[in-house]
Amino acid sequence: MAGHKILVIDDSKVIRMRVRDMLPEGDFQVLEAKDGAEGLNLIRQERPNLIMLDFLLPRVSGWEVYQELQNQHDLQSIPLVIMSGRKEEVTDKLTEPFEFFEFIEKPFEKHQLQEAIKGAISKSRLPRLRTEPSKPAHASVDNSELIELRQKVEAMETEIANLKRALTQLVNFVKQKL
């Protein structure tokens, strides 16, 4: 059995496999999660020695996973590398310089990943002066705003589905006429 566990949380199987292939040789087991909810379950069950976390995830976002890690004293010291193809999504929630984790922008190369892992390990050893995660730079969202936003998202998803159906019907009509 491997001595250490590395958890890769990303909704893309390609990214999870790419990270696995880029990791240096060593005595560790690579665990994979396809969303934040699955990732949190594995964190609690397996207590990994390193977490590679995509910031944009289904079900439970990377931001929510990060907050959970920071709110749990026993999880704060796990080295963390946050991965994202959109750095602005991360900096909207967490201001630079990133104190407690390393950030790596997708796509990345093997040497960048290895440097990020080294940096995350160093940062995980720093004392935690705060018990709360960094607050977003913008004003906090209350529950009523969150409910309203979710309703808007659902309405937009319905509208998109309707537009897709209409487009399919239009394409089929055009094909018939040709």
C-alpha cells in the first residue's frame, strides 16, 4: 500500500489522468474525484497528504471545498494546489498573494505542476493566524440573493433547453428542404 495519498478533484477525466501522469515517481496512491461533493467525502475518509483541486466544479464548487478545508482545523494543513483555466474566477473569491495554497493555471506542464506541489507543501507548514477563510473581495451574498440567483440559473437552463430544441427542429426542417 502506498505511503501517501494524493487526491485529484476535477470534473475532467482527461485532466485527472494528465495530473496522474505528471506526478513524480514515488510511494503514493492517487485518488480521484469528479466533483466537489465526492472530493469532500474522499478528504474526510482518506485524509490525503496533498489535494489538487479544480476551482470550477459541479455540485460542490472548488470554492466551497476550499472554505470547508479552511474551516476545519484538522484539514487546514493539507497541502493544496488549486487548478483553473480562469484565474480571475479564483481571484474574485481569494485575493493574491495566495497564503495557504498554490495556484496553477490550466493548461500546465509537468515542471509547473511539480513546482506548485513544492510550494503547496511549504505553504501548508505556515502557521494559521486566521480561523476563517479569506472573504471575497466583493460584498457577501445573503441567502435570499443566493436563492434568487439559483432561480435565475434554473430559468436560464430551461430557456437554453428550449432554444436547443428549437434549433434542432430548425436544422431538421432545413435538412428536409435540401
